[in-house]
Amino acid sequence: MKYKFKLQEGNNPEIELEKSFWLGNIKVYVNGKEVARLKEKGKPFPLPMGDGTVKKMLVKGWLDDVPKVIVDGKEILLARKLFWYEYVLGFIPAVLLMGGALGGAFGVIGIMFNFKILRSSHTMLIKSLFILGVTVFLFFCYVAFANLFYFLLAMVRSI
């Protein structure tokens, strides 16, 4: 997902933030040129400003599709903040975390998809139905994969 923004004060460059959906890798571009992370605490990105100064930008967040951006201690909103009940809905697949590593993998994938759904422009009813569908689908995928692993393990043991 790509987000473009400019800082409010002065003659500032256009900043583009790109976040990978699956791995959460983040790239930052200032006026179209990629900027490398600094090696200091928090691994901020340096942002060269129009007046010759350099500001530091921290990018946080993992499961939510929209990262939290902090420039010199001020949070920059790239999208509206979610309400508390949207976080509850988004984390419903966390129930799969009780299913060990396999359940945890499906749970994290479900949470990531749910936050993407919650950021869509559909009505809350449609979002809730999509979230329910994702959760049920991933539960059945978890059961199918767990049974497949159990079956394969039983075959290996019988050899």
C-alpha cells in the first residue's frame, strides 16, 4: 500500500511511504528517491527538508495496514484512527492462536486481512460480514491443514 503526504510547515518535499502487505517491509521515498533507514535507535528514516534541515521519521505498526508515522515527535495521520470496536472485530481471528503454530499463522493472516477490510469504504454491516467470512474460512483452512498434517504424520509412522 502506498501513502503520499507532505509535512505542513514550509517548502517540504513530497514523501511517499510504501508498505508491503505480507511482510510489512517499508520503503520511503522523498521526491521520488528512496531513502535508507538510519542505524540508530528505532531505525528512523531521514527526511531532507526544503530548507536544508533533516527531520527523522519513525514508522511503526505491523498488523494494521496503515502504519503509524511519527516525524520529530509529532504523529502524522495517514488514515483515520479505528474505533475500539473495530479493533475488537479485527482481532477476532486471534482465537486461532490457540491452535499452535499453524493456528497462529492462520490467525495472523486473518487479522491482517480484517484490518484491510476495516479500512475499506463499505458499510460497517458489510465489513462485519466480510470479517466473519474471513474468520470462518480461515478456521476451516486451519482444520483442513491440521487434518492433512495428522494424516501425513500417521502415514509416515506406519512406514
